[in-house]
Amino acid sequence: MATRRDVQDIMGLGGADTPKTSIQKRPKAAAPQKKLLGVNREVAALYGERPPPVAIYEQKKTYRAKRQNAGPAKKWIQQPFSNPARSDGLILKHWRRKPGPRLNPENGEDVIMEDVENQDPQVETEYEFAKYNVQVEVPSYTDEEYEAHLRSYDWSREETEYLLQMVKEYYYRWPLIYDRYDFRPSTTPSEPSSSAGGDTTTNNIKPDIDAPGTEDTPSKSLAMLPFVPPATRTIEDLKKRYYTLSATLMKLHTPETAMNPAEYSLYETLNSYDPEREAARKRLAVALMNRSADEINEEQWLLAELQRINMSATKLDTERAELRDRLEAPVPNPALAGGLAQFQTSQALAALFAQLFQQDRSKKRQSGSGRLSLSATDIIGTPTSAHHANNAQHLSGSSSNRKTSLAQPGGGSNLSQHPTRNLPPQLEHRFNVSTHDRLTSGISFGSDKLQKLRQAKSNVQTQKIAAVLAQLGFPEIMPIPTARVAGAFEGLVGRVGKLLDVRKVREKEEGELRILEAMKGKRAGDEGGPGGGEGDTEDKGVKVEVGEEGEGTQNDNENENGDGDGADNDNDEGGEDDDGDGDDDADADDGEEDADGDGENDDNDIDDDVEGEEVEGEGAEADSESARQPSEAMSSRTGTAAPSASASASHKRSASVLSGVSNKSNKRVKK
Amino acid sequence: MNIPNASTVPNPNEYAGDEVSAIVLDPGYSTTRAGFAGEDVPKSVIPTYYGVLDSESGSEYLFGENAIHNPLRNLEIKNPWSTDGIVENWETATRVWEYAITSRLTGAKQTDPIKNGLNDPLNGDPDVEMEGLDDAEKPLTDSPLLMTEPGWSSTKAREKYIEIAMEDWGTPAFYLGKTGVLAAFAAGKASGIVIDIGASMTSVTPVIDGMVLKKGVQKSPLAGNFVSNQIRLIFNQSQPQIPLTPHYVVSSKTPVDAGVPSQAIYKTFEIPPTASFRRNEEERVLTEFKESVVETWAGPGRFSNGTNEELAKATPGRPFEMPDGWNQVFGVERFKAVEGLFDASAALFDAENPRPKDEQTIPRLVQAAMQHVDVDQRPAILAHVIVTGGSSLLYKFNERLNSELQAMFPAPRIRLIAPGNVVERKYGAWIGGSILASLGSFHQLWISKKEYEEHGPSIVEKRCK
Ligand SMILES: Nc1ncnc2c1ncn2[C@@H]1O[C@H](COP(=O)(O)OP(=O)(O)O)[C@@H](O)[C@H]1O
Ligand SMILES: [Mg+2]
């Protein structure tokens, strides 16, 4: 495309002889000038920032399309036309291409045509814009209908008709109808000719212009009725009257049952118009509009504040949800198509770990802090992305970071020997970081470890512990198992176990005591004399031992449980335990009623049977033997005697007896 | 390649136009505008002021820009409008309007070439002699006429308009449009509130669906002429008094320093021209002053509020030179001339110019007009605040108006529509009329001669709603 400059070059106009560089700069320099072409810069500067008092139109220098030489000039005529939308046959003229066989561009013909042009052209009777002459329809009614259904106390028929006419004239634009509404009853003698002559004359003209004057004649009699039209009608009054009238007529012409859905909904709308409510709504709207700037600012401020609060609430919610997801159910890692299912075996986990470790190493990532998003910092601070969480759930071992929380103790920290950083004790405390000298190698789930704490050797015991924990209000899964929390929990579970054991032993001893006393009573009743004396002493001995054993059993139980904690530890705590957990114990007893009942009812029958046998069927010897057994068992605890098969058997039996007793005692309590 | 130009037919889909060579006449207090419908600028803009030369043989009327600025003795300059926006002298008004139409639009074709304004010698004494026209053919027999009227014109006035058009001018079809509605059309809106600040009248017109809310129309005399009078008061009250010298008294001038009395050679007249002539000439200087010096305090708040006056003092002044060479830089006083439009208590006044009433200020007019608008329509109306009229060109006027309206209606969104183009602002009503009268669907609304003859002038009330 040839630009202007090219043309200037060709034609040797300005710029052709100036050096190239200046030409290139030109457009920039010309830009501000472009605003006012043909005005001296100095003159233009005088205008300043105000618009000039006369409009300045710049002379466009752009090229116009070249005129096409399409034969001789086309002929145009002033074509007269009449508008079918008009009733008076007004003829106006507009410019139209001259019609006819003038496609032949011969000069001779044109000359001939010019003569024809001087004749009057035909008047067009079609008019393309006539189709926009759309009239609205308003309901119409007969005299009978009006009399029977449409009469109203505060609307005369004359005014009703005036209203209908206004609606028609202003095309349902109610604000305009209301604005122009100016009804004057024709019966009033004061027809002002001087002022507002237009209104009265309009009334006179009406029948003439609006062809059908039929409505007016019969209404005269009604108009004479002494209606006192209210001084002003509100827009609601007008609408109400019109809508009721329309609805009534609609119903008259089409019964409600025969209306189609559209008609019926219109009918409903018309009927449900409530001027009172509409007026009330408008009052409210006005009040809303008339609020002061302060009120609006306040409202805006409040809305902004509300939004802010809502936003931070949802943010908090999502953060919490994320945290919960991370702690409860590991989200399936999108990177691992099979989800977690394939990592359920330890081999698979080990393989995965090896693979990831390999990846890590190949990336030469020195500090994989992202792997440890379950570490305390993350829990306290902002949670990182779910992806990190996933990784942390799968493995924590690949990290070179040695700082891991107790909740996440499994880690292959042996892989890299240098700890990145040691926090001072206060900070460690504050951020809940714990440092471990030695960690077990391999992969394990942190949640497993937590779960393990709750499990005792036997199912019954586990259930009992769970019941106690439930009683204490512990959730199934600890929300934030930090090192400290886990430690405290561990201690608590230990104590619960101890308490359960102590109670078990106590109940056992009590049961034995009762048996012995029953035996003694029997003997005293049967024989009297020296046998009773023996029994007495034995009993005493037992009693004393039982009293002593109160503390000892704890130790034993500990050892049996084999938790691996130091024995001295427990001894130290022994006293505290008894003091501190007195309440817990009582609570636990109450709470266990159900659990015990459920768990041991099966045994109950057997125990009772055994008891019955012992008491009634077996001889006194057997009884005495059994009575002696606890003492043996106790002595064995001191480490001297080896446990015998009979001893274990009797222990079992007595234990079952005990439980039977405990059941009975429970039942007693219930009663 | 067929680029549309002036000689190609417009594509019928482009606009619903159909031009029937209608003439649009927009008579204002300061100027009368006339032109063909469909054009974007009125071809004929003449001052509404006319000259009367009284002599023994009777009165001679002079029309047109060239005639009324000629300092003839006994030349009285008059205006057919009363200062409250109603035509006072119908006879001369008709002649002024007719001159506006015939001098540029139809004249050459209809009247004797000697008698129309086109062929008058450039500095000939009278522009045209209208006497001969009575027996000439009527000037508008070929063109439908659309005239504008202010929103408050009475039924009587409206009937007078159609009588003039039909009987004096012989137009085949006539329509009367309200300036407010037409200015809204010119802005491309069918609904809105039109604030028209002309020469003698400021009007506020709520328009809904192309029709005026009659009860809402507000008017006040605080407009261009009021600002001119404020400037006069400023000149008179300043120390020393500022001399207001019209052009015609100056024969030659020499440059002087600011504030120093002028050293000009003045013309001498045996019998000095009349006071009305001088006043009209002074008005020209004042309009120049309004255009180049006067400034509106842009807000927020009134000029008298708080430190606003101090802030205004800090802005650089604006220089003005009288025709006789006297000149001065106008500082803070340039804000005072317009302030009365917004704040009646800030208006200067004296015995001749009483203090305006509070409810005459523009913000109060808008408020009063909005009272008559149904609350459901108010937000839509306030979203289209159309500003038109020559005096709305006052510097920073729209900024101030906007800030006043925002303060008054804090809740709904307010949008000012004011064309930046000077012509569109001054001739808003005419342009709207030009658009309307060139629409194909409009032609069914004309009141035809036949209808007029059938129903008489009262038909205008019925048809031009
Ligand atoms: N640029 C301008 N700045 C200030 N006022 C102006 C400007 N141009 C015109 N005017 C004023 O506007 C008024 C004319 O406005 P106009 O809308 O034509 O009035 P009208 O319709 O009554 O004839 C005059 O008073 C004139 O002084
Ligand atoms: Mg005007």
C-alpha cells in the first residue's frame, strides 16, 4: 500500500528533499499538532484547556475513495408518498431513485426521460414505516357489564372511561398516565375557557378524533350521579381501578376454568395487585433512596466487613478441613494412580521409599523440608499444600531433616548424618520439635503408633481401656498428636492399665477372702476347736499379705505388661498414682458397668458353675488348697518360687471367681 | 469499493430515517436555530434580538447578526421573549423566526431574491425588509415544520405556534416538541432528566419514554443572563471599578499594563446609540468574558465552604482584555459569578438584581423535579442526567453539577451526559428535533394542514403530548 509519504515522495511534495532521519521522526512530532490542523501553534496554545468557543473541524487529509464512474449520474426525484398509518392522507415527499427502465446508459434516453420527470410522479401508497404504527388494546365493556360488575363507589363511569382512554393514549406508561391524569367531570358547570382551555377542548374533540363516540352517550346518565371524585388519585389508585376492571372483564369473557395458563397467570397478577402494599413498598424505596451519605458509607463499610469476615471464616474452614484431611484420611496422591491401596504391604512401602529416595537424591535436594509437613511447624503455622501432606503421609524417611515430631517418628534419619540445625530448648518447646538420637529404621504410619498405645494384650483389656478413654472424653483419633500430647497420652494409658489391673487384683483378693471366710464359718459350724484356729491364723496371714500387696501388684502388672519402662520409674510414681487417680478409678468403675457386663457375661455362667462346684462339690481340702494358692502366687512374685501349672490354673480359676464376684457386686450396686 | 458518501443512498438498515425535507426550528432567548431535519448542525443560527428603527414613516425592523450590531441612531435592540421564558411579542417573534428560516433555508426559492437575506449587500443598512413578504408566497409551503417549545409553555402559547406555522407560513405539516425531550433524544436517551441552562432560563425536565413529566418540569431565571449580571456586579463592586466597554465605541487602542486605565481613542457619536443597543453590545463582551475567564468552583462543597476559597486563591488567575485595551488578571473573583447558580446565598445582588431564591438554584431544581418522579423510575432517571444549553459550557460547570448531585442523591448512581462538542451542547434541542423529524416512523405524528383545518389549533394539545 502506498502511504501518504510515498505519494509525497513521488510528487516531489514536502519531505522529499529532507533527509531520511527527519522523515522518520516526523510522525511523533506531528501527533500533538494533529489536533488542530490549519491553526497556528501559537493560536492553538491560546485556547488552553477550555473548549474553543467555536467548533473547529479539522480538514481531513485522508484520501477519499475515488468516485466510481458508473455511467451517468443517477436520477433522483422527490417522490410523494402517503402514509397508511395516517388517516388524513397527508402527502409528504422524500428523495427516491428515479424508477423505470433507466438502466440503459445511453445519453439519448436520458434526455428523453428528463421530460418525463417533469410530470408529477405517482404517489406511493405503501410506506415501510407504517408497520410501526402499533396501538395498544384496552378492555371494553357494554353498559350491562358495567352496571352489573364494574360499578365502584369512588369511580364514576365517566372517570373510568377517561382512565381507559389515558391508558390507551399513553401505552400503559403509568408514570406518564399519572402525570397527565387530570380528570374534570363534564357536569361541573365551571368549564374554564380562559385557563387550560386545552382540557375542555380535548374533551370536545374526543369523539371526533377517536371515531367511536358510542361510549359517551349512554354514560351521561351515570355521570350525573353525585359522585365526588377525590381531589387526587395516586398512581396506585389508578392502577387498582384499571387492574380490577381488567380482571373482572377477563373473567366475564373467559371463565376462570377456561383460561389458558398465560391468561390465568395474568388474571392472578391483576387480582393480586394491592395498592396498600405497593404504596408501602414505595415508601420503603423512598427511604432507601433518601439515605444520607453517612448511612450509605456505613452500610458499605459494614458490608465490606461482613464480606471480610465471611472470607476469613471460609478460609479458616478450608484450612481446618485441609488439616483434618491430612490427619485423618490420607488423600489419594494423584501422582500415584493406584492410590494408597498398593502401598498397604510393607514391601511395597519400602519399595516406594527406595524409589522416592532415589529420586530425591538424583535431584540433589539437600533439605527436603517439604517431606515433613506434618512436623510441628506446619501444624502450628500455615498448612502447606495437600501434596506435601500426602508425601508426608506416605513416608517421612527421605528427609534429611532430623527434626521430626513424635507423631511422625518413623524416619530413615540414618540416611543423612548431619542435622541441619539444632534449635535452642525454648524454641524446641515452643514449636513442639523434638530431637531423637536414635530412630527405628523403616517405614511406619504415625497413626499406627498412636493406635498401638491404646491396645492392650487382650481384647477385653483393650476394650476396657477404650471405654475409660471414651469416658474421659478422648476422641478416637487425636486431632494434633504432638510429641507432648502423645507423651501425656502414653502416660495416661499406662495409668489406666495399672488402675484396671489394680482393680482386678483387688476384686480377686476380695473374692478369695470371702471364700475363705465362708469356709471358716463352715468349719466353725462343723468342727469347732483347733481347725478353726488354724484357719484363723491363715486368714490373718492372708489378710495381712493382701494389705501389703496393694502396692506390689502394680509393679507386677507392669512387668507382666512388659512395656519396657524402667521399674524404678513406676515405683516413684506409684504413690502419686494412687492419690491422683482416685477419682479416675471411681469414674472408671461407674463407667465400666456396661462394658464389664457385656464383656464378661459370657464368662459369668461358667464362673458361677465353677464356684458352685468349688463351694459345694469339692471337699474342704480342695478349698483349703485353693485358699493357699494366692499366697503361693504372691510369694512367687517376689521371685523365689517357680510358677507351677497348678498355680496358674488356680490363678485362672480364682480370677474367674473374682470376676464373678465383681459381677455380683455390680449387680448389687445396680439394685 | 463503494464507500458511502453524500451522494449515495443510506442503507435502509442503518437507521430508520426517512427525510422529507422537514425544517426544524428551535427558538431560544439568545439565538434562534433553524435547519433541515437530518442534518447535524442548524444551518441558520441568528440572534433572537432584533432592532427597531423608529422613524416618521413607521417602524423598521432589523434582523440578523449583521444588522443589530450596527450603531445606528435610534436603533433599539429588543427581544420578543420575556425574561421568564415565554414569548411576549408574538408578532415580532414570528418575524424573527421567519427570518431564521427564510434567510438561509427556503428563502432563495420562495421569495424574491431582492427581499431575502441571502442577497443583501454585506454592509447594507437593513438586512431585509419584511414588509414585502406579506403578499409574497408563504415561505414554508413545501416543508413540514418541527418547532421546539419550552416545557412550561401554556396551551395558549402552543396553539399560537401552530397558528403561526399553518396560517402565516403555510406549512403542510407541523409538530411541536419540547426542548427537554429533544435534548434527551440528541443524547440518545428516551428517559432521563434534562438540565438545560440557556440564556434567560434554566430548566430541569424529567423525561420518561420520550415524554415530559409535566408536573416535574422546573424552571428558574438563574442562567446565562444571570451570570452576565453577576459579572456586571463584580465589575461595579470592585475597587477601582472595572470599565465595561463594548467594541463599537473603540476606534483604536494601545496596549497598557494590567490594571492601568486604557489609552484608547473612542468613537464619538452625535447622538449616542440607545441604552438597549449598548447593553446588547456589552453582552457580547460579557459572553467573551464568560467563555474565557469565568470558572465554576468544581466542588466538593460550596465555594464558601471551609478552605475552598483559599484553595481557589492558590490557582493561577486568568487574564482578560477589554476591547479598549484595559486588562487585568482575574483571580478568585472569577469563581463568584457562577456560584449563585448553585448557592443563592453566594450570589451578588443590588437594587436591580435581587438576591435569587434558594429554590431557584440548580441543585434545588433537580431535587424538586425528582420529587415528581415515581420512586421506581428515579434510579433510571438519575443514570441519565443530560446537560445541555450554552451556559453549561461554563468552565468546570459539569464537575460542580456532578458533585452537587452526588451529594444530594448519594444512593443511586448518577451519570452526567454532556457532549464535549460545543455545537452539540449549544444546539442539543435542535439536534434532537433534527433526529426526530428525519425518522420514518415519525411521519405519522405530524399534524397535517387538513387536520388543523378540521379541528382548529387545539389539536396541538391532543397530538403533541
Ligand atoms: N462557552 C460559553 N461559556 C459560557 N457561557 C456561554 C458559552 N457559550 C454560550 N454561553 C451562554 O449561553 C447562553 C446561550 O445558551 P443557549 O442554550 O443558546 O440559550 P437559549 O436556548 O436560551 O438561546 C448565553 O447566555 C451565552 O452567554
Ligand atoms: Mg435553549
